[in-house]
Amino acid sequence: MLGPRRGWQALRRCVSLPRAQREVRLRVREALGAREPAGEVKVQGWVRSVRSQKEVLFLHINDGSSLENLQVVADPSLENRDLTFGSAVEVRGKLVKSPHRMQNVELKAETIRVVGPCDTLAFPLKTKERHPLEYVRQFPHLRCRNNTLGSLLRIRSEATAAIHSFFQDNGYVHIHTPIITSNDCEGAGELFQIETSNEAREPAEKTHFFDVPAFLTVSGQLHLEVMAGAFTHVFTFGPTFRAENSQSRRHLAEFYMVEAELSFTESLEDIMQVMEDLFKTVTSTVFSKCPRDVELFHKYIAPAQKTKDRLAKTLKNKFVIISYNEAMEILKQASQTFTFKPEWGCDLQTEHEKYLVKHCGEVPVFVINYPYDLKPFYMRDNEDGPQHTVAAVDLLVPGIGELCGGSLREERLPFLESRLQRLGLTDAYQWYLDLRKFGSVPHGGFGMGFERYLQYILGVESIKDVIPFPRFSHSCLL
């Protein structure tokens, strides 16, 4: 005998009950992609334009899912005084074939409900105006409603997904490295120190919340090296912070960094190949997923820079490799006068980096084997005197300069102990030395600034225009 529950299940299998037709909620992108008409749909978004004629009312609405707007056609009787540019609406109706050649369908409205009205006189963004980036930068809490920033945020989203997909498809394990740390990975001292409000008010007290001085991370590399002792391929992608006193178009106090570490790696060529593959794969994916958004930047924001042609050349050609010594020779023989005179043992300045890229044919350039004293303690000694170098690499790209930096890590305990001792860092990095005592292997890795990558592929002049929220704005405390 069937129990009540099993009997009901059997009844449901035997009897097919009619279902009421359900209303389908569509995003604007989904509606625009529809190939066939559809009935009983609901679309929600913000009004981008209103045009009322004697016999028909036209709206364009957008919900952020697409650069293109969805055209709504309605009876003039549905118009009301709150139906203005910027207002939030909910439209119910049917998707029908559009006579307009630029779109496949349009929404024939049956009802239009204004969810949130917008005072168009006070609203700083105006319909049918292409506001310059300098203008919308004044309104960090509203600028995402501008077409340019909307496109940027969709590109950021797709690029983020593409980066994760690249590493996961290639067998990397994603690691969440800490944001608060006691380590200065770069060794430059350009750190934001963390204090509680009590510590800030009472500086005479020597106690710390974490018992030791704590800082916002400048890199997740050292933590990734820990994980690379158990997983052969690891990566992280998160916020990093640099207290550089620079207001240049290339620097940010807070930015996102993509970092990876590879165990059992003895060649810089292996590291460089991952860098190049990452760049080309992610860029191709972004161009494929966001063609209209990318086109907006290349056509209207940076047309003079010919970014589109430059990127096509970058994706097509193999990246160039030169040594630091070769770079110095190129710079010393240059007819151009540099602000900073190129000298062996000095770091490359942005003007040097841009010249080297131009000299090599306006394609990305790997510069390898930098002077020993120029780089941090963890980079592998090349043992190549008299001009002592380490196995380091920087990737330089047109118009920007340095995009990625990496190296082989010093896995040999005696070499690492000697350098840390000379720098007076042995006690602070005892845990790092332990990694070389227990199953140490040759390894290396790199990091890429995400915002600088976006600045390059979009041709944006200021890096501050590729972040969601500009910092320390007079009107933004986010």
C-alpha cells in the first residue's frame, strides 16, 4: 500500500495540470538578444530618454547589463510627469519585432510604473550629452550611470572573470592572501600602517593591537610562496596598497593586483610565457565579450592613441626579450635627451621604458636580469659578476611602461641567509628561511597591476578613470 507522500507523487505523475502562463523578467541585454517575439515580459531599469509624439510614446531604458538601450513603445496615455530622464521604471508588455534596423526587437508596453522619480534639473548628468571624464569625476556616487563608466565596469567584470578562468583552466589554486600583514614585500617602506583610534590618540603607548606593527599589504607574493610549497601553481587577485606620494596618471594608493607563483620552475622563460599567455588570453576574451564597450573607449575616449591598432599588433606578435644590459646600451645610444640620465645600476624610469618599447617596434618588451642591488632580497642571484644581476623580469608595454614584474625566487638557503643577514632582516624573515629548509624547490612568480592593465587596453590617459570610486573626493566618503 502506498503511503500518503508516495501516493501524491504517483498522482502527480499521472495527472498533468495546466499551468498559468508566467511573466518573464528580462534584463535589457537578454531582451536585445532575443531572436523571436515574446509575450508577458517585465523589464526594469532607468530611463535614458523620453520622446512623446501625438500617437506614440518612445522610451529608451537601460539596466546596466548592456551599453545599448532597449526601446519601449507605448500609448501616450501611459505618460506621466514622473516619467523623465534618470527615473527608475518597471515596464510590462510584449517583445515584438522592431522595424528599426539597429535592433531586432522592442518592448510594446502595456503598463509603465515609475519606481523612483528623478529631478532632471538637479541631476548632474544630462540626456544626450557626452560628459568628459573630468566632469563626471566630480560625482563619484553618480558617475556609474554615465555610459563611459558603465562600459568600464562591465569590462572590469569580464576581465576579472577571464583572469580567474585563465588560471583555473591551467590548474592554479586560488589563494586568499591577507590584506593586513607585518611584511613589507617590496622593501621600499611605502606602507600604510594600521592603528586603532586609541593608538592614534595615545601615541606614547607602545602596545599594538596585533602586538606588532601592522600594515596594509603591498603584495601577496610572500604568502603565495608559502602556498607554493604545497601546491605547484597558485594565484591571488585582490587589493594592494602603496603609500607612494605620487599624483601621477600612473599611480594609485589602492589597486588590484594579479599575482602567481609556480613551483619547480628554473627558467625565467617559463614565467614570461605565463605573463604573455595571461595578457593575450584575457584581452582576447574581453574584446569578444564586450565589443561595444571596448569600442566606446577606442572610438571616443582615446581615438588619437590608435589603441585598437596597437592592441591588434600586440596580440599578433611575440613579445620581445632584451637584457637590462642591452636596454642600457639602447638608451645610451638614443638621440633622445632624457630627464634622467640612463646609468648602469639605476632603475628604469617611465621615459626609459617608453623609449625601449618604441625602439623595439611598439610591441611589449621583457627586460630581464636586473642589477643585484636594485631588486628585493628574494630574487635569485645569477652569480654572473662582475656586473652582478638577479633573475628578474619586467614587462613593458606601449604608452604605459611597466605592466608586470616578476622573478625567479632565491630557493638556495645559504644565498638567502647571507643576503638577509647583510640587510639585518634575518629575525623578521626566519619563517621565510624555514621554507628553504623543508622541501624547497626552484620557483618563481610575477604580479600585474589590474588597473594599469585596463589603462593600457582601453587607452585611458589617467589611471584614476579605470577605478569604480575615485579616492578622497570632496563628495564621496565611500
